[in-house]
Amino acid sequence: MLGMTKGSRSVLSSNMPSRTIAIRGARTHNLKNISVDIPQRQLTVLTGPSGSGKSSLAFNTLYAEGQRRFVESMSTYVRQFLERIDRPDVDEIEGILPAISIEQKNSVKNARSTVATATELADHIRLFMTYCGETTCPDCNVLVRKESPESITTTIAEQLAGKRIVVLAPIFFDAMNRDEVLRQLIKAGYFRIWVDGEVRDIKEVDLTSSTSLELVITRARVDSEKRSQITEAIEQAFEVSKGTVNVLEETGEGWASHRFTSRFACNKCGTEFLEPSPQLFSFNSPLGACTNCQGYGRIIGIDMEKVIPNRALRLDELPVAPWNSPGYEDCYEDLERAAKKYGLRLDVPINELKQSEWDLLYNGRAKWYGIKGFFEWLETKKYKIHVRVKLAKYRSYEPCPHCHGSRLKSAADNVKFRGRTIADLFAMDVKSGRRFWEYLPMSKQEEAIAGHLRREIVNRLVYLDEVGLSYLTLDRQTRTLSGGESQRINLAAALGSSLTETMYVIDEPTVGLHARDSERLLAVLRRLKNAGNTVIVVEHDPTIIAGADHTIDLGPGAGELGGEVVYEGVPSAECSGGLQPAGGLKAAATQNGALTILGAREHNLKNSSRSPASPDRASRR
């Protein structure tokens, strides 16, 4: 092989596994007809100066050939829908495996994609909430569940032991169908009804103005001997009343009612709820997506910071930006008339207006349209290009007022697990989520139903934490991530998929990662290798290079000076002190000038200031 010494050959031949990926005569881009052997089921690092041909070998040769063979294995019908991939400029590649590329870029543009959906955490958490979540009536604060005759009998036996009860079947009907309903009930053998706290004969009661009645199914005292009788009575009541039963308890003050239903509804107020399902917790499903924002979590609205950029101005100083044009300046005249009529002060700064005055300015009153009414009127003129331009100038996205950014319908908020909704679980960052799921106490029944889901959730959160993404929230949009963050998300997803006998080609996963997390990332790459995969990494980080099973150093320079194998072998044998940059280049620090940053507040920067003369002050900030 080109660039290899005799000693390195002996080391390689004695330690190389029998299964290898053999590349012969690679000439892609600036590669100079090189031949290398990459061991399968090992961690191999391609290193060297930028432009030396690392990506050409890893992506444009090895991965491209793997993808080409995959596409060629498809039928003619399928291949017409796939992008045609040309064969790379190489003589021969043997032992190649199915390939997956994890590149250093974020190609996601879809606003619906989040960290949870990209790592399949969303699927597992939705299933977990379906099986273990409890629905609570928001009005009555009562647990909602489907009742059965056996569960109702158990509840009665626990709460009403020794008490006298009456089992009733509520019947509802239309006035026009009253006679037919009564005829069918009598024909079926039901003669007793409950009226004003006592049992009456159905024929003796005037029901001409009634649209409901309660049939008496049985009367009994609750004890262990009557358990089967009570169960049969409840089954009979369910059959007659289509899933509703009313159990009356005799108390010192009269009869207390306990209603139960076989439907998924509140036993107290009767409100029916949607049964938990994975679609109910999915903002990509019509069943679960908020109808106001369509599952995006935000809507476009008026940005008052742009409408009134300077709140220190008074209303008589023309502070409303969209009205400061010849076509709309008469709005100030309307504002002045409304101010005289409704007591709006024009001579005080806007930020000192009372809440009632601000409401008048924004929402208007009677004939005074307000700022909101002005934009609503502009909406009716959107067919004009200049109006559309003006609207776009003063608009921005804001959280949806209906779902408050959760993207889901209110029905999903009624389902909770340990007092948390699914929106609360997605709002956790990776570190907090890992702590919650790892130390989550579960009953034997919950463990039997969803224990495997919890283990999968914990595994994926551990992978995200170990690749250095503990600060990301699960509902963070994937398209807002940096290239390095997106790459490590894909790496964590690859670990979670549990694939084997696969070739992973990864492009500089340490980019944007703090040096202290390099060891954790190396452990993740080793775990991917230990699962039976071949991991090929393009990397400069000394920690990753030293921890690899096999290293290929390309160079010695960049461009025309690169494309050759400088070294191939085990890094610990030749690189105990770490690989040095090709050519012995060293970074030189200069003190010719200084850059001072004052009050940086972009994104999550907290009014940060930095200058060479005050490092302590900057670090405190």
C-alpha cells in the first residue's frame, strides 16, 4: 500500500481481523490511486489536514459505492424513483456493507420535526401515555375510565359495605316516542320505577310530561353473599340503559347517588372524553393536532414591538409606525376623537398607560377600530401587493393562544401521568428527562404493560446525553439545530435503532462539542461498534483518534499535495503522543489588537460582555 512502511505492514497483518473492506485504486477527486483495507466491526478514523482527501475516501468513494450497490439491488420499477448514483473512480471495493451516512449538516427544513420525533422518542412516549396515562375530568377533577360490572361491584363493596342500595337504570327518550318506550319496557317485564325517593309502579305514575325515568333493577344490602346479585343487576342496567347505571346509597339524610358508565366518560358530570391513543398525542395527526395552529405550535400575528417600536413616546408624538405614511395618517385623527370620547391620555408615554387605556388603543371600542381593527381591515385588502408587503412588515410568529405551544388539542392535556401531561414531558431537556425516566417508580401492572417502553425511552435519552446534547429540550425544532447538533442527533438515533452489520460513515462528530465531552462521544462510537457495526469516522480530535481501533492518515498536505496514505495502522503503536498536524504547523497567537464585545443578547446570550482586559468580569456574566 502507498505510504506504508515495512514495520507498519507487519503490525497490520498480525492484528487485522480476517473480515475487511478492501479498497483498491481509489482516484476520486485528489486521491492518488490509493489502496487501503478497513477492518469490519471496528472503529476506523480517517485523519489528516483539511483537503487531504478524507471525505473523498469516506463519502465520495466508500459510502457512494455502498449506496450505488443498494440502489442497483432494487427492481427496475423502484430504481426509477431513486436518484441515480454514478460509480466512484475506483478499481475495486470488496467486502462493502450497507452504508449509512451521518454528515455534518442540518438538512431538515420541516417545522414539524423535533428532537423527540427525530430520535423516535416521541413514538415511545406517546405509546407510554396511551397505556399508562390517566384521563381526568377538568371540571370535576374525577378520574375518567371505562367501568365494567365487575369494577363497579368492587367499588361498591369497598365504599358501601353494609349499606342498603338501589340499582337503577336511567332511561331517556323523546316525547313523541314516550308511549312506545313505556310499552316496550312493560313488555320486557319492567314495572318498577324510582320516583321522589320511593319505588312506584310504572302504570300508576303520570309520565305524560316526562322524557326520562329510572327503572328499579334491584334492592339489596351490600355484603359478600350478595356480590353476584349486584353484578348481575348492574349488567342488566347496562343493557337496558345503554351503558349507564345509578346506584343509590341509603344515608341518614336520604339517598345519595353514585353514577357509573361503561362509556369513557366522567361518572359525575357525564362528559365524554376521547380515549387515549397514539394519534391523540401526535401533532402530525388530525386527531391530536391543535385546530388553531394546525399542529405547528405558533401562529402569525401582529408584532407590537414593530408596530410601536418606541414605547417611551407619547401618542401625540406619532408612535404607531404603520400610520406614519400618507395613506394612513388620518388614523391619528380618529385616535384623537376616540381619546376625547373615552378618556385616553395622549400626553403620557405609552409605557405609562393604564391597562384600560392600552386595551382601548389596541382593541378599540364602538366606532373606534383600534390597532387590531386597523390590521383586520388591512386583511380585507390583501389582494393588493403593497398591502401584503405592509402586513408582512409588521407580523411575526407567536405561540398559539389555544395550545400555548404544545401543538396538541386540549383533549391531550386531560391525560396525565404522575401529574404531567405529554406536553410537560416533551418540554423537559434531555438531562431532566433522563433523570425523570431513570428513577421513575412504577407499579407491577405499569411495569408489565409499559416497562419495555420506559427502557427504550431511557436508552435514547442516555445516548443523547452521552453525545453532549443534555441541554436540548425534546420539543426543540430540528431545523433550528446546528450542523454538529443535528449530526449527533442522528448518531443517537442510529444507536437507538439497534442496527447490526452496517457501515456508518460519520463526518467530524466532535464539531461544536466541548473537549471534555470527547471521551463520552468516543464511548458512544465504541458502543455503535460493539453492536456489530463498522464505524468509519472523519476526525481531527486527538481523543477520538487515539481511541480508534484503526487509523488512516491521509496527506501529507492539502489539494494537490494530498491524496496519499501517510500512515495506516493502530494509533497506540505509532501515535502514543497524539497525531501531530502534517507539516509541523503551529498556531501563533498575536497581540496586535483586541476585540471587545459589549451587551451581546443574540439567542441565549444574556447581555454578555467580553474584553481581554476583564476576563473575570466576562466569565461572571
